[in-house]
Amino acid sequence: MAPPDTRTQLLDAAEHLFAEHGYRGTSVRAITQRAGANLAAVGYHFGSKAELMAAVARRVVEPVTAAQRAGLDALLARTPEPPVGELVAAFAGPLFDGMPAGDEGGARTSRLIMTILSDPAEEARGWTGPDEDSVRERYLAAFARVLPGLSPEELWFRMRGILAVTAVDRLEAHQQPSPGCGSPVVGEAARGWAITFLTAAMSAPPTRTDGPRQTPALRAQDDPQDTP
């Protein structure tokens, strides 16, 4: 088998380092050294470190996005308002497929997705294009039809929660469990439990933003006219 070309070596090295150290914690020099390439190779093949980050993210996320699109297409072909659990499974399932337990590639993908979600550097999140935006908007619209009480902002927050919970679960599956904790569950059991949990989270009532929720007793104290 022929060795990978320089561009692929740079992508592999950058994916590993971005996942471990974040965008700002990874230098072009570190990437080229790991790839066995000269310092100018990033500029030649990608133009800049930011464009390399975008290429790394797209390589990881595009298969997930394609599977999410196909899953949503299948659901909507059957009914315009699929159940919340089926929407969650179509959205989260490809993340489990793209981050399989049992190999370092799955763990690296999990770490990279967590980097994309949490890295403060704009370059870690500014890589999305029309395909990713389209799938996100279609899922937002589908969830909005079956969860009309949630605002678009809260729906998107909960969808980001699906991404984060799944990535954390897959990453834990590759790491040693904490002392006193059982081994992480992998396979269909973990997938099923995660989708059940995420469905409940997506289906929860809208979050109140008008202050802390009060018990009936406290409300009665605040408004004596409400007391019997």
C-alpha cells in the first residue's frame, strides 16, 4: 500500500493535534513536524492554518451530516411530523456510527467534535458551509413542528446538547473509567440509553426565563389574595 500523500498526512496530523490541544494550542510547526512535512506545506496545500482546521472538521463531519440528511429524508417521506424520539435517533445515531467504540479513530473524532463545540477560537467553529447549515435548519424545522412550545433558540441549544452528550459518551468509552465507577457501556445499549435520555431532554417543557420557579406555598406568601 502506498504511503499517504502529504495533504493527507497534514490532515491526519492536524486532526490529532487539534483534538488534543485545540486550535490555538496547535502550531503549524507542530502539525508539519508530526506530518513529516516542511513548514511551507500547510500554506501550499490549504492556504492557512484556519483553512486546514476547516478541512479537518469537514472531513470528520461530512459523513455524519450526510447520514443525518438521509435519516431525516426517510422520516419525512413517511410523515411530515415524525415522533421526537425518531428525530433524535436520526440526528444522534450517525454520531454513534461516526464515533465507534473500540478504536483510537473514534476517540479522536469524539475529541475533535468536542473541540468544535467548545473551543473559544472562532476558527474552530467557522468552517460550516451550506450543507451543514441546510441540515441544521431542516432538523430545527422538523423539531419545531412537533415541539411548537420551544423557541428556535432553545431548540438549537438542545440540539447542540445532543451533539455534546453523544461526543462525551463516546469519548468516555475510550478512556479508563474513574476510580469507583463501572466501565463505560458501549454498543447498542449505550446508543439506546442515550437516545432515550436525549428524547426526554428534547421533549421537556420550555425553560422559564422569568425568574426562579416558585412553589404554590411561596406564591401564596407573595400574594395574600391567593390564599383561601
